[in-house]
Amino acid sequence: MRALRNFAIVAAIAAVVDLVPGGGNAATAVLTALLLAFLATLAVAGQQLYRENRMIVEGLSERDRAIVYAAVGVIVLMVAAAHRMLLTGVGTLAWVAMLAGSIVVIARIWVRASSY
């Protein structure tokens, strides 16, 4: 019974978006607000992670710290450019490769710095 109720709620929301004039614009506004809330949450989580591990970050060599900051910058750039890069196959491959490469670089430096 609970699943039927949830399905009815989703169907009602979909009907409103589809049938009400301007429903598509409202849905776009809601999705944009949710995306901004998600990105703000990621920023707060990143700040908290930095605060908790400040000694490790400051203990890195200047080269490693610059590499980590550059990798974080690439990740931010990939999030910002996702809507354009994911339109084509080559763009999608480049997006995934750059995102994965940045994560691997950060993980390797993190493991090396934490192993001492």
C-alpha cells in the first residue's frame, strides 16, 4: 500500500509538471535549487575535511600541495563544465578521464602523506 501511495505522489507531481502551463520552468527552478544546495553541501564538506586534516595538508611538500590544489581545481572545473562536456562522446570521455585522474592524484598523495 505504501508503494502505491508513493507512486501516486510521483505521478501527481509528473502530471503537474506536464500539464500545468509553466510547469517545466518550475521544475527547472526546483532542480537548479537542488543542484545549488548539493554544491553548497559539497563545499561545506570540503571545508570541514580541510579543517580536520590541516596538519597533513601543511605537512605536504610545496610540490605535492600544489598538485593537490590543481587536482581540486580540475574537479571544480569539471563540475562547472559538465553540462557542456557531457553533450558529446569525446567530451564525456575527457570529462571522466580528467575527473578520475584528479581523484587518483589526490588519493595517491593522501595515502603517501598519511603513511608516515
